[in-house]
Amino acid sequence: MPTVTRKEHYHGAVGLWAGIFIAVLLWSIYHPKDWPTWWMEALPALIGFVLVIRYRVIVGITPLVYWLILLHCIVLMVGAHYTYAEVPLFSDLEHWLQQTRNNYDKIGHFLQGFVPAMIARELLLRQKVFSSKAWMSFFIVCFVLAFSAFYELVEWSAAMILKTGAEAFLGTQGDEWDTQTDMLFALIGGIVALMTLSKRHDQQLLYFSSR
């Protein structure tokens, strides 16, 4: 029986990754709630798809990181389809738990810290930017918070320029502290990612760098 090499396994997994992404994308673009909002929310996922395929060919990406990227893309495309304030399951939770808002966007912002933290970690380790992992982790946490703040500025700028769909895109739902809590969730996500996945990530980097 022929043995499947690590390289073949890797390429097969990326094919599955792309298939899942495209399937969710096709669902997402089928009668979305609002087209301008869909484009604003889904664009990062589309950019992520292109970068993953390109970066995989040039350097390679650990399975941990590219599956995390897919998870984040799915969350973005679901939010784009319904708008973040109207994702059905979280609307039900809002009613059952007597919450004052649909909190699906907080899942998105948690992943906005969780996933970029691991992407940054992979890039920094591959490029050997830091000699100390402690300083690297400190830098990643700062990067995650800066990235979240930058994204809030992008959201605000896009909403001010495009006008149409601004409220759905911003997703504040009347919460005056929405921007601050979004950044807090991203910060928590980045810290949790580093605390829970660093060891596994190191193992995968060692394994796939020896291909």
C-alpha cells in the first residue's frame, strides 16, 4: 500500500480548506441581508483566502494556523450574510438570556485577536525576529490590540464614507461602549491564543519545517 507523505497530506488538507471556504462563501452570497454590508464584512475573508493560498505556495502554513484562519473567515461570512446584529442563534440567545443586544459580534472580535495572534506568532518565529519568546509574546499582544484599534478606525471610516449600511456594519446596537469592548475582546482573544496554543504551534512549526 502506498504511503501518504507529509507533503501530500498537507496539500490534501489545504484542498479541503479551500472547499469548505468556497461552500460557505456561496451560502453567504445567496440573498444576504444587505449587499453593501456584505461586502464590507466579507472583504477581510476574501483577502484572507487569497493570502493563504499565496503564502502556502511560497512558504507553507502550519495546519493550526490555516484552520484558525478558516474559522475566522466563516465567522466573518456568517456575519456578512445576516449582519452581526441579526445572526439568528445569537438573537435567540439574546431573548433566552434576557440580554440587551445580539452578541455575535463579540465572537468575531475575540477571534480578531485570537487568530491574528497566531498568524503573527508564526511569521515572527519563521523570520526569527525575536531571540526571546517573552518579548515576542509581548509584541504580539501589543500588535493584536493595535490591529483591533486600526480595524475600528477602518469600520468608522467606511461607515462615514459609504453611509449606506453604516449602522449594520458598525453593529453598535446602541451600545456607547461597543468600540472599547470590541478591543477588549480582541485583546483577551490574543492572550488566550498565546496561553493555550503556543506549545502545539511550536510542535507543528518544528514538524513542518523538517518536510
